[in-house]
Amino acid sequence: MAGGDVTLRTLASWWRTLESSATVVARYQRSLDGVRLWNAVQLQGWARFTNFSSVWVALGLRQSYFDDRETGDGTALQHRGRAGVLVSWSSDPRRRLILSFWAQAWGLPGGYYGDSWAQVLVRPLPRLELDIQPSIVLTDGEPRFLSDNSTGHYVLGQLCARSVGVTVRASYSFTPRLTLQTYAQPFVAANHYHDFSTFNAGRTGPGAVISLDGLVAGPAMVLITIASRPLSTSTSCCAGNTTLDRRCSWSIHAHRALRWPRSRRGWTFNPYCALIRQWTSSC
């Protein structure tokens, strides 16, 4: 892996800013097998204003790359190159009401990816914090791994995914070493696979590569799976910095994919809800 950053920062005021900076970032990474994992450049700009709010903007360009973790057997799946913009804004962090926003949008041949979250942080008391963070993820048009067999025959489908959620958190400090934190994170996610294709890599494992140029339109597997997980709790304690963590979660997952060419569409619906109560104490 190789890379570097070059930053120009100024404390001179201009327009309504107190300070600002500009950064050029470059990253290049290959696996031990010579597969390209990362090759990207990014131009970033940041500024803090006279009201102590701040904004960060970046323009990024990433060459097509390979991911050797998605298939689960070490085979590298190629992803398309992309260009995008990233934006972040935050209000004055010294106030009782703090607003924040972050978003990124990437365009790629035949598809897109975008996600965003916002934050409303309220401190009604010096010891109490209330936090709400809604989020959304949208993506479509990128071939993703679905299944394979031992002979290196892989089935892929373009993924159209939608996810909407919100995190609600409350934190109260009894002492500098004892804090109670409670939060809930309900969200809904829907995954839709379409335009199925196949690729015959000839083998599986590290060194094998799934190239987008070699994809062939073909039937998808019939896959009907319904799974559920009941309520579960856990408690842990760590010496030194003592952490008592009790978790209670529940989820249900359902997946339905119909045989192609009768249908080129398959749907996945994954509702999930978690309720976590946590005590933290430092010794």
C-alpha cells in the first residue's frame, strides 16, 4: 500500500471564515497476488466560519478495483470505477443544540451509490445528552456476488438496495467515571437483485478473479430462505476500565429470488431492531 496527503492550511480570515485548508489525497494498494484493491485520488476542502460552524467538501475519483472478501473464499470480484462528491457540515459544537450533516454520492457506469446521515444533539443539562441520527442508503446497478460452487462457477446480480433508519441515544453522566447510555436503532432495508449474470473463473480461492468483462447473462439460482433469531442478552465485564454491557436484540430475515428467465427480479427484505442498555465505569 502506498499513498500520501498534501495539505495547505491558512489561518488568515477571508469572507466569513476563521481558518481553512485544502488537501490532495492519493491512495494505491495491491494484494500479495498483485490484484488492485485501491487506486484513488481525492481533493478536499475544509473551512471554519465566524459562527464556529464548519464545512468539509471533497471530490473523489476511484479506478475500478477488486474485493477479495465479498465471495468469502478469497476470489477477487471486480467493481466498477467511480467518481463522486462528499459533503459534511456541523454547527457550533459549544452550544447546547448541535446540528450535523454528512452525505456522499458516487456515480459509476450503469449505476450509483449514495448515503447520508444527519444528527441533532441536545444538551439540556451539563450531565445529559440526547442524540437523534436519521440515515439513508441508496445504491443500484453494481453486480454483486450471490452464490457459487466448488468448480468456480459464480452467480451475480445487480443490486438495488434501500435502507432507512434512525438512531436515538440518551447519555447521562453520574460522575466523571460513571455514565449510563441507552440507545435504540430501528431500520428497514430492502435489497432487490436484477439483471443476473454468471462467471466461470475455473477455480476458487486466492488468486482467482471475477472480471466484469467476462460476465455472461444467465439464470439465477432458486433461493428461498426465511430465518429468525430470538431475543438474546449478554453481559460482559472488563477489569481496569469496567464495562457492564447488556444487550437485547431481535431480527428476522427473509429472502426470495425467482428463477430467471421467468423473472429477472428477486427481493430481499431485512427488518431489524436492537435495544441496547449499557453501563460504563472507569476504575
